[in-house]
Amino acid sequence: MGIVRGRSGSPKSRRLHVLKDRLAAVRADWRAGRVRIVRGGKRLLNTRHHLQAAGLTEEQWRQRWQARRWFLQADGESGKRYGNETIRVSPEGQVSLRLPAPLAHLANTPHGRYVLSVRVRFAHRGADWADRVHAGRALAYRIHLDLQRGRWYITASWQIPPAPAIPLSAALAHGVIGVDTNAGHLAAWRLDTHGNPIGRPRRFSYDLSGTADHRDAQVRHALTRLLNWAKACGVQAIAIEGLDFQNEKTREKHGRRKRFRRLISGMPTGRLRARLLSMADQTGIAIIATDPAYTSRWGAQHWQAPLTSKKRKTTRHDAASIAIGRRALRFPIRRRTAPPPAHRSDEQEHRTAQARAGVRGRQETRPHDTGSCTRCMPPGHWAKAGDQCAQHRSGRTAEQLLLSP
């Protein structure tokens, strides 16, 4: 008598059932109005059961737990005095709190307010904060305890209005900086208005290991150096690839290619784009998102070898940054082709096969020779000879101009 063995299904189907169960649990909590939030953090809460592995005593853990839960936060409102009624900070740095009715007897000033004895100041963007305070515009404050330093800090935040859109031609009037995003660094190269690389390539490294605050600080530091270099060069636009790996990291799509999934997971595309847009608005630099197709391959094919010398080694990422910058400038990625060999075409009539005589900057296709030819060409064969996009890639070479919100 034979034994029939049942199959448990493929890994994809099992993972689908697990995701459906998680979705059902989340929907049940949402219908019941149950919010699963741990004040202080779920990771710190679980550390309580593994104090020896974390190297903490119960008292040290209790101090961290209380420090995470000791904070006071209030959103601002435009039209109120100094931009916030609950937590009010004067231009001189005096902090006062609006106490609730059960605690009104603890107030040390009229109208149920408690004034702190210390003064505060904002070292970062203090001028912007002072302008909003004098104008009575909305300011949100958060008071929290830093356990390691043993100090209380107050953080001010406000919403930045959308920046006005500028024409693409105006943003590219002084050239562009092409940036290639990689796992661990940003490769950048400056291009002039004709699409030619200027100077030497730059590399801005970052380390995405460690905590979330450390990773965010690393990305912010790399972008700060990139924007400072753009300001020093006088460039008003930065071209970056419009990458989005949100749907590319799944195991269902790439299977067991763990190395490739780890590589694309190490590229902070979404976080980098959001941070770059917000930081570029403060410096007046426009961000251009370009089509990422074949930039690394074509850049290495047309620019890596010509720009490599004994004193400078051009990497594949540096060549890709040139391709990104040229695509933002609406130029083809390829370089000017060499003339044909002698006794094969026209005795090297043109030293370059794309630029017309007297035109130094514009790179165009070679003009059609109307003389005799050995083969018969169909009508309209040269109709799209000057169309850069048709020869290179269908669609637009530069997708859109992005500015920080």
C-alpha cells in the first residue's frame, strides 16, 4: 500500500500566508482602536529581559527607560504670541509653560504660567528661529532629557514653505554636478554647460552601520559636504538618479540572490532623496532627477577609459556620474566619435564626426553628405539624424526638476 505525502507548498505561498495573517492582525487592531505603541521604545523594553547581554544593571536600565518617557511637546499656532501658547520661548531665550488647570497652583507668574529660571539659545539656524518668533509664526517645541550628558534640551521645529519652481534652463546656466548613488559613498563630478567634465571627481563616503541616528547623521554629513562643494563651485543644480528600490528588495523577485539584495538595500535612495531635497532648499540649489537606465554601463563604455591616466584612475562610478550629468543637460552620454580611417570614407574630412565647423560647444550629428553614394538609402533615412533622444533613448533625457518642499 503506497503512502501519499502532502506538499506544504512553495516558499512564496508560505510567505504569502504569513503576510496575510499579519495583515489580518493589524486590521483587527485597527477596527478595535488598539494602538500598539511603547513609550520609550520596544527595543528598550525588551532589553529589560536581557540585562546581562546588554551590559546594564536594573538601575541603569530604569534611568534610560524614564529618560525616554520624560518629554514635553507642543505644536505651535500662527497668530499666537511667539508662535506657541503652551511652550513659549521669547526672543531673549526665556521659556515659560502654560500649566493645566489641576497644576495651576504651581504657577509662578500670572495667567497660570510657569517661567523657567534658565535661558535657552539655538546655535543652529538661530536667525531663522528669531524671524519666526518676531513674526508670531507657528513653532513646535519639544523638551527632553539627554541622560548621557545629564542635560535638558529644547528642540524647535517649523514647516518650510514650498520653494518656487524655476525653469530648467536657469538651473543649468552654470553647469551641473552629476551624482551617482552607491552603497557606502556618493560619486560626483562637475560638468560645464557643454557636458564636459571639469576638474577631478569627488567622493563623499558614509557608513550606514549602527543605530538609526548614526545612519541619519552619516547621510546628512555626506550631503552637507556635497552641497558645500556645489556652492563653492558656483553650480546651481545637482543631477541625481531617480532610483526607487522599494519594490526591488523582496525575496520573491530576486530569490536567493542575497548579495544583490544586500547591495541595493545598502543604498539609502528614499532617505537620501528626502534629505537632499530638504537641505538643498536652504542653499538655493535645484535637484534634477534623471532616468537611471544604463548610466553605469554607458558611462564606463564612453568615459572611463578616456579619463583614466597614470596619475588619475577613473572608476566606473565616476564615469556614471558624468553620464547622469550629461543626461540632465539633455546631451547624449556618448563622446564624439573618431573620424573614419583613411581610404575608407572621405579621407578624414572632419576631425570629429559630430561637431560642425565653427561650433565649439554644441555636439550634433555629422552633417549628411549629399554627394554620390554606393548604396541607395530609403526616403527619410536622415530624418532623425539630429534627434539626440531618438538616437540614445526614447523619452526625455532629464525626467523632471525637483525642488525641496
